[in-house]
Amino acid sequence: MNMTDRKTLDERQQLTDLECLRHSCAHVMATAILRLWPEAQFAYGPPIDNGFYYDFDMPHRITPDDFEKIEAEMRKIARDNQRFERKVVSRDDAQALAEAGRLGGLTDRPGAPSRFKLDLIAKIPDGEEISCFQNGEFIDLCAGPHVGHTAKCKHVKLLAVSASFYLGDESKGQLQRLYGTAFETKELLDAYLHRLEEAKKRDHRRLGKELGLFHIDDMVGQGLILWKPKGGLVRRALEAFITEELDKQGYAQVFTPHIGKLDLYRTSGHFPYYQASQFPAIAERSVLEQLADDHATCATLCNGLADGTYEGYLLKPMNCPHHIKIYASDPHSYRDLPVRLAEFGTVYRWEQSGELSGMTRVRGFTQDDAHIFCTPAQVAAEVTGCLDLVKKILGTLGMHEYRVRLSLRDPASDKYVGSSDNWDKAEAALRASVQTLGVAYTEEIGEAAFYGPKIDFVVKDVIGRDWQLGTVQVDYNLPVRFGLTYIGADNQPHIPVMIHRAPFGSMERFTGLLIEHFAGKFPTWLAPEQVRILPISDKTLAAAEAAAAKLAAAGARVTVDRSADKIGAKIRLARLERVPYMLVIGQREAEDGTVSIRHRDRDDLGAKPLDEFLAQLTAEIRTRSL
């Protein structure tokens, strides 16, 4: 655990053995790099999910071609069985080591002052213990813990290199970040590397391009998804699926703008609580004109928008404040509740460029969002309904392996709004509901949203990766902040409880996950192209067109391959493009009204009358079979 992540001793002791091993391997990797490139300056190197990394600066740009020689040097260090020694040093000694280039460097090769370490030392509070760990000739600021000796660091693999920024700040210059992973045994490492290879085959960024599902364009902006026609069909199928379920549960669909006044988000708490993760506020034109006349600085404008001196607007970071205003636009009686409002609402977050990734980490995304306004007595039933909806969605998509995380507030933190009493009621309601699911769940302190606790569904995909998907939150606080009421049976005003829920979470992220989960082979009901008709020659093209028209009239998504290619090439192309069904029509099929059916996975299914195939296809689509 690096000194940049200040942790108490108790927190450090909670590290798993695997995390300790991986952090130790990060130090071994740094040692190897310094042996090869002594001019490298290291920033920090923590363990992370599935591995570790180290950030560093040096003239040589690491590429995958360098991985083997770095790994070879790491193997030498492992064979040397160097001991990891913890040393407590004074601030003066740490400063001296850093100025001599020995901190985050090699003790036997002094170099240029370690600028990152000098900065980190300056950030350590006076009186706090400063510890270092040394293995062989490498020493670095580190809170630990580590394994005993480098001999344990032998089942290691370097995975990737990318750009990063010191402390996540783009203004501080670009660094290199080298990722690796490590396991206790070769068998575990090999199994993990096999899963990585499988993940590469399923990478939604590659498949999304090959299958024509989505596009990201620099001129439009990184992190902003352009849904292409085929991807749009997948999205429409998902939206139709959940809309059908929402209609059954009595939701009303609403539409809200992509922008709102800053005061709306000040009241909700999204501005300024999450200001750093939002796009900059937009000033009114009159404010800009006034400041231009006054020759004011950009800082004056930003500060004025932040503190409310100037009015402005914000790209919508969340849908809930807009739904609150829809609820507040009409008077409500307890007889009207619950009020359930649903929207496919697009929101915007400012993600660092280095954190963007295809559809799964974006700056603009559409949530399958809904908010329920209910009485306290209705909370349990409404939460159960939300959980049932998430279970229905995951079950339909074959995602049966998941765990549930109950995210609670940290009473010691000041980031949460509202009274302790309301928090206690909200947490108790969610705890009672999650216990009815009959699945394992964990409680995680400090992971709640600032306005309320939440239940998250963490789904394991077909190659064992975890994804956080559906979420349900109980919120006693935003209704108070906005002054929401309903008239109770006692003819007095009461404050409703608000439930936030999003089963998919984000249409973009969820679709990216589905691409990888199914390796692009969507189930028939979800596939952008469900049937491709393959005429053997131009002589049977008319019969193919007639069959396509009949299927399309029944609601199937169907195309005809009108190319002059041979039938074998047409079948290969359809399989490559993951089309579920291929219908071959030759002269015999054209004459007797049959089709020769091929499936992308089950190969030749024989010939059947077109009407019989159509009945089977529509049943498969209607029941959303996998």
C-alpha cells in the first residue's frame, strides 16, 4: 500500500494475502525497470483488482516489446530471494533520500532528486510516521504490508502500459503506467491469463466495430457514443423489454430536458457535492455579456457560478431532480401514492480521459431511470417490486450468477445529508427487503449515495468478471430538501419517501456488457438482424424477397443477401456477423415453399415450410428465449 493512499494500521492489516503479494510484485517490477533504465522516477504503485501497477516518468517509452526483458529481470530478483524490510525514517532522512534520488530509486545508484517523493513527503502530516520498504537495492515510501521475500513474486505477468497523470491531475504532466498481475501458483496465473484471452475475443470495443453497433468519433467527443443502426436495434429491443415490464407495474413514462438551472442541482446536492465529476456550469448569456464589459476573469465567472452569485445551467448529471419537479407540479393525496415515474434519461459526467473505455465508461449515458414517491408504509412493497424487476431482467438475459451489495453510510463521514433517524429507517427498509431475495449479500459501510443507502446487483459474466448493474435506493432526504408533500388520511401534509431504481443502470454500459457476455451472439429476440435469407442464385432471388417480406410483416428483423457470392461464402459471412438464422432458398425450396434452415451455432437444421419456421421464430422472440 503506497504512502499516497493514507491508511490506518487497522486498514492496512485488512489487505488480503493476494493484495500483499501483488503490491510486493509492484516493487519487484520497479526494481527491474530501474536496473534497465536507471533514470526512471517512480510515483506510486498500489495493488488493484486483479493485479497491480506502478506510475513512473522516464524518457524511454515502454511498449509491449519491453515486457519480456522486464519480466526476465523480475525473475532474477525473485530468484535472489531478497527480503522486504520495513524502515521507519525521520522526515529529514526521507527528504535526504529523495533529494539524492534514492527514494523510489536504487540505493547504489544515486540520481536526480525524486520529485514525486519530495511532493509526497510534503503531504504527510507533521508527527505522522514515515515508513519505507526496501528489497535489495530498491527502496520506496510505503506503508506496506509486503510478503516476506521476493521468492514469492515469481508467478507474475506484465499486461499493459498506458498513460496516466500524477495524482490524477492532468495539469501535472503525463506519466507511464505499467500494469501487471500475480498469483500464488502458476496454475492460477495460467487460468487468469486464459480468461484474459477470452475477454479479448469478447471485447465490446472490437466487436462493436466489427458488428457495426456503435462508433466513437473525436470530432463528436470522447466518451460520447454514436449508436449505429444495428446498435440502435439492440437498444430498442432492451427498451421495449423493460417498458413492457414497467407498464405491468403501473409506471408513467416522462421526458425531461438535458439541462437545468444550477439552483435545481444546488437544492438536490448534486452541485456542488459532485462538482468535480460534472461538466462545467454554463453561464446565462446576460452574465457573459456583463463580465465581458467588466473585463472579468474566467476565475470570477467560475467562482460566481459556484457560489450562486451568477445564475447558470448544468448538463443534467442525474434525472431525479427533474422527476421531483414533475411530482411537485401537482398536489397529491395519500390515495394517489405511489407515483411511479420512469424515463430513459440521458445524463452527463466528466470522466477523466484516461478512464474512458468504449461503452462501459463514458461521459454521456442514458439511464433506465425511475423514481417512486410513496408513503413510509408502502416502502417495503415498492422496494420488493424493484428487486423483482431486476431479477426478471437478469434471469431473462441468462445472468443467474450474481451477488447483492447493501451500501450503507459511514456515520463518521460528513458527506451524507439528512438526519440519522431518516438514514436508520432507509437502511432498515433496504436490509429487510434484501433479506427476502434469498441470495448472499454483503453490507459495505461508506458506499451509500450522499442522499440514501442502496442495493446494488453485482453480476458475474460468463468468464467470471464482476459487473455492478441494477441499483435500488431508498431516499428520505431529497423529498425534504425539495419540500415535497402529500395529504395524508389525517388531512395533514406529510413527506413522501423517494425510491430511485435503475435495473440496467446505463444503456451504454449494459449494452457493452451484453456484447461481451454473449460474445456478440445476441439471443434471437435481441439480435439486430434475426434472419438472413440466402438465395442460391438470382433465379431464386424473387422467392427470397417474398419470404423476407412475410417474415418482416410478422415483426422479424430480416435481410436478403443479394450478392453474387457462392452460397458457402454467404453462410460464412452471416456466421461472422453473428446472425442467428440463415434461410437458404434454392430452386427446390422456391418451388415447394420451404426454406433450408441453418443456425449460427447448431449448423444445418433441415428444411421446413416457411410458415412453420415463422411460427417457431415468433415464439422464440415473444418468449425472449436464450
